[in-house]
Amino acid sequence: MRIVVFYLGVMGTILGGNVYGENLLDMYEVVWQTPSDGPQGSMPLGNGEVALNAWMEPSGDLRLYIARSDAWDEYGRLVKVGGVRIQIGQSEGAARHFFRQTLQVRAGTLTAQYGPAEEKFHWRVWVDAHRPVIYVEIHSAKPTEAKARLELWRTQPVILPHEEVDIFIFKELEKIVVQPDTVLTGLKENIGWYHHNRKSIGPALCARIQGIEDFPRPDPLLGRTFGAVIAASRPDRLDDQTLRSKLGNDHLFEIYVHTEHPSSPEEWLAKVQQELEKARSIPLAARRAEHEQWWTDFWNRSWIHIRSAGPPSQSKIPRDAPLHLGVEEDDGFTVARAYQLQRYMNACAGRGRYPIKFNGSLFTVPWEGRPGGPDYRRWGPGYWWQNTRLPYYTMPAAGDFDLMQPLFRMYAQDLFPLFQFRTRRYFNHDGIYIPECIYFWGDVFMETYGRRPASERDDKLQESRWHKWVWVSGLELTWLMLDYYDHTQDDKFFKEQIWPVAREVMRFFEHYYKTGPDGKLVFSPAQALETWWECVNPMPEIAGLHAVAGRLLSLPKTLLSAEDQAWLQRFQAKLPDLPTCKTEDGRYMLAPAQQYKDKRNIENPELYAVFPFRLIALGKPNLEWGLLALEHRLDRGPIGWRQDDVFMAYLGLANPARQYLVQRAKTKHPESRFPVFWGPNYDWVPDQCHGSILMKTLQAMLLQTDGPQMHLLPAWPADWDVEFKLQAPQRTILIGKVTDGKLVHLEVQPESRRKDLKIGSPQ
């Protein structure tokens, strides 16, 4: 790699674009020298909508678990589409001869080679970045045959145990029966299968009990059809489940994976065959080049590459080294590799119709003692906002704005009318509230809401107290959309999506709560997340409202009418102050609420003023309030959804943040082979919350922004060297290099934004 030293304030040659990114990305390739015994040894692949768990068995067979982000079964579970085994000749040399399997993250491609030189097999597996097609390319030294065979597990009606259905338990039903997949028959040159939802019980039941059955919407499950069709380069259909590629040195299997809703199986198959032929009309080399270019462009949006300062280790870091506690390797590299691979997984699963599932994403596999095989995920099929949100806080600085769209589409577009309808139905006033736990069609979890119909209740809210009054979701959604706006400057997005959501969220609080003698709103009944159940003026909602209102009022006046600005100012004036309490020596610190009791969980809601809402942070007043709250927090640790690492970064605590970050990067699921299959922690494997906190912490250690202001290296350890490219507000790009504690290269695009940049701690 060509290194050009660029001293601060001196214009120089730009680091070499794509070549720069590709060369360093090769360090993060995951290389295995032995095959895997099962799906716990799988590698993730995906195009954002279709995803794979892929592994090579000792036999030499390739195994695939296939997933889609919209494969919802008749009970609302996000399940796998199915499984496929691909075999090449009599390839049982994988365990006895040379073997090398590589995940090339820079190209979103898995490659494998094995066997003696005279019979070597070469595999390439990838999911087209532009089409829902999986490609398996095989080259053999000698002519041979290859076979693709379906390996489905939903082969007959199955009664689901309550453990698998989890929070989606329908006690009204004696049996919860999932119907089998259907293997396609009568195809001439292809094989395939589909799952068709011939029934739908959950949505109608939820709507009836929750009193919103008259809200006009199609059933989200009924008629949903998902599955796949497999084609081969020289097809010979042996039976309904086996497709042979005839004798040759090169083989290609193309697996088209599709969901259609609503659809009949016949309509689904016609669409699949049409789209498969359309894809196959483009030369494979051209499709592969487009795919690889997408990944090149993705990695060139941003990067963070770290090594600990000082002389390099005498021994090279093995690429196959497992990332768990106790492994001796460079801490900076460990964190950097975890960052790149978690971002890679976001890209593999984050561009589909629905947001990333926190509890396993699209990469769940079977675990002993758990029902349901690869379809099982702890905490069920729905979306929990406090978990779902975390990957999305990492995306603006990374430049991954396309990955944010599924979250915005589901919450701010698709479900927005339902949120308005439900608020009016329950409370007879304007505004929206977004419940903590919802299914993808917007209804509250059945176990959360309770089984007594809303029509029989005065209090129509959910019965479960765990998040009965947790209403920070709408504020955080607005906050994330404002982050998106700050970076993209998309005025149309602001007017059509951000302001309608922000206005309705704030109107809800204005109407739901009453003002006290001082003219300030009194938030009661209330709670502080799931942790404090009896509260007045809880920190998350109070901080969120202050942050959102203040941020909206700081935007260009052309975005809001004078009437809207005046209303915002009046509303802001009615907000109570951030809740604080005193330490034993009389100093003030952030508090979970103005009044709080009945602790039930282990969150630290008092620190929501630090993250996500960034009211207490470096360069802002009352920093000590946050530092003391962090010091006195009741629960702590660097695993799962715990946000301590991020709090430390925003409070400027470089070394504690680094310590937590390294421990987080080295804590993975011990039974999973892939280095960033975290968990289960509080959730499931792979735990997307764990990796997202790691990503956000690292970004905040490098860059913190406040409106147009940018604070570079606000909490960066002096003994970590780093090369970075990050996205900042107002379409700004920062490219830099730190060596031995000194910033030796800095590039600001556009150069006019340099005036808004502070380096080091802004204090």
C-alpha cells in the first residue's frame, strides 16, 4: 500500500481510494484450514435481503441455510426459507487433503479449495448484491458431476411447543400447527420448494383483542409465499429434490429466492421463473462484476483500521484465531476486525423489506436443547425497539444510509397510520406513541397486551408492566431520522417523513400528560425503561423531548413554517428539566427520573441524556452530571445491549472505553466458529446488539458531532494507531491517520468544513 504522509493543514495526495480500502480489508478475511462439523461452523453471506449460513462439511459437501428478511410464516415467525446440499463428484478428500475456506469480506464472497493437486476442487459462493440469487460456482481439475439436493426440515405438520412460539403464545388454541413446505413437482430442468401461508391467526386475533380490528389493512401473513428454485448449467433433474449438473470441469448452480405477498403458489412460481430467466440473460461475469463493485463501493464509504502503537509483534496474528477472552493478539486489530465483520453482517442482512432482527438477524442455526431447529430464536418474532434501534445508530458515520431505509419504512411509513389510529382510538386525542414491542404489522405482542379485550377496559394500554409506559421509541426514531437528515441534507425526506413523525410524537406527550402549577408537563404515570416502574418525569422521555425539540429549532428556518416553529417553542417551554439527584457529598448527577422506585431490570436510564440524546457530552454544559452518573450506575458490563462503552466514549473517557471495547470484541459465542457470532448474552446468537454497541463506541471515540460542529479524536487512546474515513453531517467526509498519538494526516471534504472541526477533547 502506498502511504502518503499528510501533515495537518497541508494539502497533499489523497490516499488511494478503492485500492487503499481493498488492501487493508484483506487483513479481515476469515480463513479456516479445516472444514466444519455443522452449522455452528458456518460463515454468513448475503445481499441485504437474502442471506446464507454456509459451511463445508468434512465430506466436501457445501451446506446452505437460506434466509430472507420477509419469510414470515403463518404464526408471524421469521423463519429460514430452507436448506440445500451441494455435492461435487466423490469429493470425500476434504478432510484428508489440503483445505482452505475464505470469507472475502471485500467481495461478499466465500471461496474454498480442497483435495490433492490432480483432483483439486475450487468453490465460489456469493449472493448477488443486485438480485435475490445465490450462485455456487465449482471448478474441478478433472471432469465430474455435481448435484444439488433439497434438505428441508418442515416436511410435515408440526405442533410448535410454547417455548418456540415464546411471546407469541396463543393460549386460545389447543395446538399451534405449522404446515410443511411444498416441494415443486413437474418442473423440467429445475427443482424447488415453497412455503405458502394458507392460514393466518395472529393478526386478526391481535386486532380483535386490541380493539383495532376496524383499521383497514390487508392480512400481513395470509397468502405470503416464500421459497426458492434451483437451476444448473447442464441440468439433469433426477427427482423432485435432486438436480444434477452433468459431467464437466465447471458447474454453476443458481438459486433464486423469492417472497410474494399476497400470492398463490402458481403466481409465485411464475414470478420466480420469469425473474430467474431475466437474471440468466445477463452473462455471469457481468453479474459478478456488478456484485463485486457494490461491495467495493460499500467498503469505500468509510473505514476504521487500528493497530496498537509500538513495534509489531514477532508472530503474525493468525486469521483463524478465535475471538474469545484469553486469546493473545493485538487489541487494536481485534477491535478493528470485530468492527469490519459486524458492519459486513449488517450489509448482508440490512437492505430487505424489514429491519434487522436483533435476536439472530438472518443467521440463526440449530442449538442443542432448543426446539425448532434453525427457525428458533429466543424472544420471538417481533421487534423490541430498545434492541432493534442499535445497529442503526452506527450507520450515519459509516455512510450506510441505504441500510437505514428498512427501519424508517416500517416505523415511519408503513405503520404510521396505525399508530395514529390506535392513539385516537385509545385516548381520543392526536399524536402517536410507538410501543416498545410490536410485530412487523404494528400490533403489540399478545403476551404483552394481555387477553382481555380493549373493549372491556378503561385502560386500553397493555397489561404487562415491563414497558407499559416506555414511550421513548418515537423520540429515538425521530432522532435517528434527524441524524440521517444532518448527513444527507435531504429536505424532501425531512418534510415528508421526519416532521410528520416528530410532530405527532410530541403532540402525544402534550395531550397525554397535564401541566403542573409551574406550567411544566408532569410525566405520570410513567416508568424509566424496564428498570424503574414507578416514576415521575423519567429521563429517557424528558431527555428525548428536549433533544428533539432543540434540534428541530436549530434547523434552517425554511424547513418549518413560522406556525410550526412557534408551536415547537411553546412546547419546549413546557418540558420539565432533566432529572438530577445528589451524591453523598452534595454534587449533582443525572437521575433515572425526578422520582423513581421499584427497580426491576438492569438498564441505566439516567444516562440516556448522554446516549442516545447527546445532551450531556464533551463540550457541553454539566459534563460532571454524566460522569458522576456513570460512576454511580447500579449495573455495568460490556456485553449485549449494555451501553456503558458508548457512555464512556461520549463522556471523553478514552481508556475505560477502550478497556470495555476490547473485552466486548473478545467475548463471542464459544460454540460458534465465526468470530462475530456474539451471544447469546441477553438475546440470541448472533446477538446484533452486542456488535452494534461495539461499532458505535468505536465511532464515538473517533468522532462526535453536534449540529455542524465536529469533534475529532475526542476519546481516542494515545497508544492506538488508526487510519479512518468517516461520514459527518452536511455531506462531510473526514479521512485521517493517527500514528504514535499524533494526527499525521487529515483530509476534510469539502475543505470549507474544516472551520467546524475541533481536534482532541473539545474541553
